[in-house]
Amino acid sequence: EADKTIVIGVTPFPHKDIMEVVKTVLAEDGYNLEIKEFSDYVQPNMALAEGQLDANFFQHVPYMEKFAKEHNENLVAVAKVHVEPMGVYSKTIKDKDLKNAVPDGAKVAVPNDPTNEGRALLLLQKAGLITLKDPKNLSSTPADITSNPKHLQFVELDAAQLPRSLDDVALAVINTNYALEAKLNPLKDALVIEDKNSLYANVLTVRAGDENRPEIKELAAALNSPEIKKFIEDKYQGAIVPAF
């Protein structure tokens, strides 16, 4: 039936993999999930806003809110699904008590794009290395640090270059996708890592007003089902963690 078809936009990894499992869960309830794959972060939101999709699954709330504001669209998150945890890595420091282990004046590499830099600084704050002017500001930069007792020197780099910087810095704060590409294991190698409470959980997104459509509720329930939780835990082994 036409009204039992849900069209969702995703980016490839891991969103498409997860959604293929969701498709089998929904099929048991008579729903047909049509998955459309996108290779960038703009088109899935534009296609959603224009009504070509019922929902999308590729982004976290800070990105969604920034996009919606810039494009004057009204998008809402209806379910948290997983976190691709950002972690703090080092080739020279092994002690996870970074307040004691990090030498004075150490260089710390962080992403240079606004979304990820603020996220990295929040993680360093969580580790006790710095204090931010607004401890919840997702757009913080090194200029917003009010306490830096270790006199850390921040090196701002393109996110993809961060793994290569480990030879030259004491610490680097790296997104999971780039850590995995560099053969780093987030579970074993990260000294500090985000957990399921991260503000950067990837979410199921819909147009405002569609949250209560029956098929959207079914889709959200399937994404937060025990089957999906087990799939994420078994397949990604902690490199990606359920956020529900």
C-alpha cells in the first residue's frame, strides 16, 4: 500500500547499514522502507524540506539546527540513534588521567571547523584539562577558554589530518571515522571518549509537524528497538555506540 511506504534519506556509513536492518524490522509490521543514499550533508536536508523524503538519518542536532537556521527550514529530531564518538588520542601518553599525564605546554591538535572544534573542546573540558567560558557552548573556540592550567597550545587542523598529527603533538582530538581510517580503535586507543549522552548523537529527522505521523512513529520505534541496539553493538564493537 502506498501509505505503508516510508522514504528515508541516508549517507553511507553507518547510516545505510543500520537502515537496512531497520527495513527488515519494519517489514514485519507491513511497512516498506525505501532507502535513498546521498553522498553529501546538504541534499538529504533539502530533499526532506522539499517533501521528496519522509525523514532522513545522517546528522546530529547541532548540525541540523545550524542548517535549519541558515536555510530557513523547520526540521526536528524525533529519535536519537547512535554516537560516532569523538576521542582523545596520543602516541606518547598512555595514562588516562590526563590532568596528571599531560606535560606543561603540550601541543593539542583539534579540528578547525566550527562544529567539531567546539565538540573537541567540550571533550577536553570533560577530561579536566581546560575550562570554557560557557561550559555548554557547542561553538566554543580556544578564545573561549578561561582556565588552561597546563598551558596547552592548540593546533587547529582539518579534521581529516588529525591522525597524521599524532607524531607532532601530545594529544589529538579525532572523529571516529578518521580514527578508524587510521587504524585506531576508539575503544582501546582513546584516552577519553564521548558516551551515549553526547550532544552529538545522530538522529532521525523529519519536517516539523510530521513527528506524530503513524509511520514516523513506527520508524522511530524500529530505530530504537532491541534489534538495532544489538546490531550496532555487535557490528561496530564500540566504535559506534547506541544512544538509546
